[in-house]
Amino acid sequence: MNETRQVDEATPLLSVSPGFTERPAILPVVRRYRLGGPAFDDTLVSQYRFPSDAERIAFLLLVQLHYNESQHNVLNDSSDIWENWQHARANSAVAEDIGRRASEMLNQFLLNHSSSSAIQNIFWTAFPLEDSEHTTTRVIDMLTEDHAPPELLTHPVVEAVVMKCWKYGVNAGSAQDHGSSLIGHFDAFSTPRCMILTFISAASLARRWTTHTLPAMLVFPAFAMTLPSVPLPGNVSFSVLHIALLLQLVLLHLPNCPSLPAAVNPESAIPLSTLLSHGATRIVIPITLFFFPVLILATFLVSASLVDNPLSVLTNSLEVTPMDSRLSFFILFVTVIMLLLGGIGVTLAMFPTMVSPTTSTSRWDRYSREIGFRARRSFVEALVQYEPYYFPVPFNLLQLVVRVPCMVFSGLGRPVTPYIKFMERVLWRVNSNSTLMSKRKAEPSQRLAKRRRGGVPAFGAETEDDRVNLASSLSTASAFSTRSVPSTGPIPNLSALCARSFVANLRALHETRDDWEITLKWLKLMPDNLVPKLFAMLRSSCPQILTNAMITSYFLRGPSIVLTSDLPAVNKVTILAVAGAGKSLHELHLTGFAKIADSVFATVLHSMPSLRVLVLRGCAKVGSATAEAVAQFCPLLLTVNFNYTAVPPVALVPLLKTCSDLKVLKLAGIPNWTDATFARLSSAVFQDESFILKNIQTLKLRQLGLSESSIHSFLARCPNLTRLDLSFTHIHRPLPVMLAEARIEKLSLTSTVISSVDVVALISSLPHIKSLALGALGGGQGSSVAIGNTSAMTMTDQTLESLTGVLKDFGQLEKISLVGNTKLGATSRRSGALEYFIKCVGRECKYLNLSGVHHLQSLHLSGLLPQDADNQPPRLEQLILNNTGVDDDAAPYLACCSNLVVLELAGTKISSGGLFSVIDTCPKLQTLNLTSCRSVSVTDRRRFFEVRVAGIRPA
């Protein structure tokens, strides 16, 4: 009786499709690919379904590699010179394009997957060649072909995969997993590096014949012809054995496996062996063959002339060879030998591959890139050759029990069945792994003892180079400890809760192919107004899952698009795809793309007439083309952020004239803004007295190289400013009357050389100020010399007292920064100006930054204590005291700030004991900066909240 399962909370929301059972054949796809060209790539993924991204990438790589091989295998028998040239040129272009595309595919996969097993699956997953055949192909097999793309074979990940499989076996990854099978452990114990000892054996005749098969071909008949006896001295068979031995010793030094270079140190020995064999085949042998006829003749003549017998080769034989003839023949022989050696020397000196034209960090390319490429291919061939079930001596004779029937069946037209392969695996595991496991049981202790004695590790043993020190790669520049505080605000709406749940489970959905495809379909149906919020959550939580294809297909829509250079998958193609958002896009944020050309951004803006906000901060190549495109195609802009770009002043002329509703203009850190370049903007716009930027409320001129007169001319055209940033500029005397009329709410004068008197006078005329930054006054454009020089600072205790008298009556002030004013507190350390300022102004703000005020002591914070009978705590939510003189004596004052959310105490003397009391009385505290706090343990600085919860207190 069938029972219908009731739907409950445990019922999965996404259905699971049946598993993947059969892989597509490669050659039929290659034939269709040849007809469709590179454009056929887009349809490959949609036609076939794969259980994992690794198999999908393996399939695409195999199609590309087989297509490349087929192009080179096409015969061109035409006698037409131009046609032959065209054919060679087309093959070269195809090979270069396929190498680039294959490398890009692998790089894209690596951006989204970090699992070693997934990376190895790309190279070892087998696909059938034809639908009706049992022959299979793998990416690792294609890397051994003559026309394998250098871009793929020399890829660092390919090198790492090949080396790992060579040392630890193909199944090493699975054998190290906790839940792997016993058979996986067995297979991992016998690696190709251990199986290299299979040299001369009769069983090698049953394998694919190569140059290394010649000694076995000589040894086997030498014994067979002398049966029932054995080869004895004086017999031809005995001489054949000597020839086989000498030939085997020579072959062992060749780069082709089996060889000693592959067994000893592949990265060093195989390139050297390749160089020597390459030189022998291209220098020694050709030159020897060139001089071979005259060398034979000279050798014969000199040997014949030195004997006492007459030269029987002549018709009229002489009784004795004349001395003159002997001397001439000897000179001829010496001349030929000198010519032979000289030719070899000259060719070696001019050999083009002896010196690498470009430097390379890879040990494979130490001699040249060509030698390194050939050496890598030889190494891959060795790995492919010894990856199957090979039997060590003397058990390789058992392989004949399996291989001989295989050859017989193949000769009769019957393919090798999986049952015979299964028998070979079983036979191999029984005799091979049992031997190797018994040897490896004693390896751990022996390996440690050998390392202490400086011995050589065993074949396949893990070395120090194979270990990655993860601790060394962790950044220790900052030590922020964070915690999550229960929200006291309104309950989030249902869409926000669903988005949080989706982001939390995205990794699990990404692991299963069927679930992932269904997830992408649901993303396609998401309303446009929810896409920006979800994309923002994904950017911060799991950026590695966001591939280029995923971003362009599902997230480049809605009213707002935000892309940053922190996303690894975002590139030029992604940014160009933003143009598809069209008229529906109102906000575009592209931040940090320093390498993308100006023309790319200009092209994107052509289709955005409804754009209101444009942020291109940190896009260093954005220039005139983008500014002109903004003026031409985005007339409704309200906000433009060109911070740290390359937009020249004159490029803003059409923008300022066209975008009449512009409210926010940010131009910080543009290097080409000088008085000379600004003059062109001024002459084009500001010469007209009636031209006023009446709607601009926010203006940021930070770090511009403009003089005071140029800045004043700009400010004079902005009568309605509310937010102004003149930090790190050459400003000396702002226009207080103009700024007072503008109702300034935010003002930043950090690292300017405005005098103290002017600062107090200016701020006293700004009663609506909410945010004030007066850091490092006197520094002058952030000069490191000026900032490091205390005498250059102009903010003194007297100035601070006067400023406090002005600010204490400003009830709207919320943020103030006095960072880097090193003269503060120098004259009165026990109380004075700092304490007065904190008591009257600092405690009433939400943000207070006193970093770098070195003379600030704990006692100066006494102004944070309750000041009235109601014991109202300070309003401070963010307090920054980095690199000041506070210590544990400040704990009672900091504990009064019950509204604190962020507290930064980097480089101070405060200890764990003082911090515990602060945490106990500040329930809203979420972020704590303890960088370089020597009195706090290094291990506790990043996890101080967890230490407090664990109840660990200092003794």
C-alpha cells in the first residue's frame, strides 16, 4: 500500500532530479563544433547536463583540445603555395585561440571552486570518443599530444595537479577523506612514482611499444633462442644481452618514462634530460650525419695506410703505402675530426634554445620555455603511462595472465570487456598494494629519523615543499574583535528574512547541480526591486560563488547596480553587460576598476538616459570619454563621483552645463588637476558671471593640486553648499561669509594650513554644522614630513579651548574628528583643554575621533562621567582613541558610554582587565579594535568578546 508523505517543515523545497548516468561522446561534438565554430560554445552547456562543474569544464576542454588536434591532423596536399600558407596560418590562429580559451575556462573554474578533488576531476574524468565505442579520452591524455596548447600545459594548477598525482597517486585526495573506502586507501598507496621501477620485463612486450621496449625485445629472444640452455659467453645471444644492457642504461637517462629523471627529481632532472636529448637530436646527430661519409672515408684510408699489407683496393697495388700518403691520410682524418667537433661547438654556441629569452619563475623553464614545455609534456606522458594498474617486478609476469587474453580477444575483433579490466585491478591490488603497504607501515618513524639524519625521503613521501603554511598567509595588520548584538529595532519584513535564509544556504544549493539549476530559475523570476538588496548580501557573504555568467544573467537589473573590484569574477565583459539594464537603471556604482579602459565606461553609459546616481570611484582610467558620455546621455544625473579617476577639468564643462539638477559632485584625488588645467574649465564656464551651480549641495575637492584662488572661484559658483571637503588642499583662508550663507552641515579641513584664528572664526559662522573634521591642521596636503613634525601642527590647547567655547552651543553637532593634532594636551596633561572639550562637546556627539593625539591621557576622559542628576550617558556611538596614552584608568570613563557600538583602542596601554568592565556595561558594543595592544594577548585580540563570554579573566 502506497502512502503519501505529508508535507511538513522537513519537506525539501527543491526537488532532486535523477542522477546523471551517461557522459556524451566527444568526437561527434567536435564534428559539429567544426561546422559551428567558436560560437557553438554557447550551445554546448545548454545541450548537455553534468552532475558537477568539474565534469562540465572537462567536457568543454576536451572538445576544444580534440578540435585543435583535428585541425592539425587535416592533410593539405595542395601544391598551391598560397593555400598551404593559409592552411598553416589558420592552424596557428586556431591553436592560439584554443589555448587562450582553455586557460580562461580553467581560471574561471578556479575562481568559483577551491576543492582539490574538483580540480583533479577536470583532468581525470573520462569521456567516450564515439557513441558506439569503448575508447575513452581525458584532458590529461590530451596534454601528451604534440599540439597541446602551451597556455594550458604550463598553467600552474596543471603543474600542481600532475605533481600531486605523480607523488601521491590519482586517488590520493579520496584516500585522505574521512569517509573514503578501503579500496581508495589501497589505490592511493601505490603511486606512479613508486611504480617507476618497472623496467625490463617480458610483460612490457604486452604493452604499447616505445623506444624503451627495445631492450626487452632484445632480451626476450636472446633467452628464447638458447632454450633449454642460457646465453653463454661467445654466443651471439650473450652479446645481444650486453647490447640490451648498454641500450637500457642510455634510455634510462632520456626524458621519456621510464627514466631516472622522472624518479629522482622531475622538476630539475627532466628539463636537463630534455635539454641534452634536444641538443643531441638537433646538434650532435645532424652534424655527425653531415660529416659521416667523409669520416668513414678518412677512417678507412688512415687505417689502411698504417698496416703493412698493400692497398688491395687499388688496381696496381703498391707493396707498401708511401709515407707521404700516410701523412696525407692522417691529416685528412684529423681535419675531419676537428671539423666535426668545431661544427658541434659552433652550433652549440648559436643554439637558440640554450638561453631563455624571457625570465620565468618556474623551475621547468630554467633552460628555455621550449625546453620547459617539452619537459612538462614528457612528465605528463610518464604520469599517464604509469597511472593505470602497473605491476612491479617480479609480479609483472602475472600481468601476462590478463594481457595475453586481452590481445587474443582484440585480435578476434572482440573489445576488452570490463570483466577483464576488473580482474586486472583485483590481481594488481592483491600483489602490489600488499607489498607497498608493508613497506609504508614503518615509514612515519623512519621518515622522521631520516630527516634528522639529513637522509633522502622515500619515493612518494610528503616533503616540506608539499606543505602549505596557511598561518603565514593570514593578515595580522589589524585585530578587530566583533560580535552580533540582538536587534532592538522593528522586526524585518518577510522578504528580508527570506533573503537572509537564501544567502545562508546558497553554498549548499551550489554543490548540487540540479538544485543549482532550479535556484537559478527562481533567481530569474525575482522582482527587479529585490535584486539589488539580495546582490549586496551575496557580495559580502559569498563572493566566490558569484561567477561572471551568474552576475550578468541574474543581477544586472533593477533600479540599482553595484559592482566592485573585490568581486573576483567581475571583468570587462561584466561591465559591458551593465548596458543591458537600459532605461530602468537609476543608480550605477562601479568602484575600483583601475585597469579597465575609459572607452568601456563610456560605452556603457550610452543606454542609460534615466540614470540619477553615477559612482566611478577608483576607476583610474576614466577620463574625457566617460565625462562626455555622461553629459550627452545622462542629463538627469543628481550625483557624480569621479574620485580617484583621470577626468580632466575641461571634461566637466559639458557635464556642468547639461546636468542642471546636479546635487553631488566628488572630484577627490584626481592627479591631473592643477591651476593650469583648471584654467581651461574656468575660462569656459566661470567667465560667465550668470553661470551658477545653484543645485550643488555636496562638493568634494579632497587632494586636488589646486591653489587657493582656483578653489575660491569654484566655491563662489556653489551658493547652496551643505557638505564641503577641502582636506589635503592648499587652502589658507576660506570665505567665511560665503560658507555661512550656504548653511554648511559638513566641513572637512583635515591637513590644511588654515591658521587657528581663521578656523575658529570660520566655524563660529556655521551654526548648522553637524560633521566637522579638523585633523592634523598645519600638515599641508598630507605631507608625511609635515605630519610627522609636531611643530608643523597649528591646533593647540588654546585653539581647542576657543573652539570648544564655540561648539558647545551647537546642538546639531554629531561628528567631530581631531585626529593627528599632536600638540593637543602637550601643555596641560592632567586636565585642561582636552578634558574641557570632551566634557562640553565630545560626549554630546555620536562620533569622536582623537586618534594620534599622543598626549591624551585617561584622566582627560573624565568628561564622559555623568554631568547631571539624571545620570544621562554620553551620546557617543563610535569612539576612536588609537595611538593615544590611555590605559586601564580610562575603563571607568569608557564604561559610562553605554551607547557605544564601535570602540577603537589600537596601540594603547589598556589591558584585558579594563576592557572586561567596558564590555559588561556597554551592551550595544559590536566592534573592538585592539591592534598592537601589548597588554592584551595576541590570541585574544581578534576574539575578545568570546574570551569574555568564556569567563576568562586575568589573574
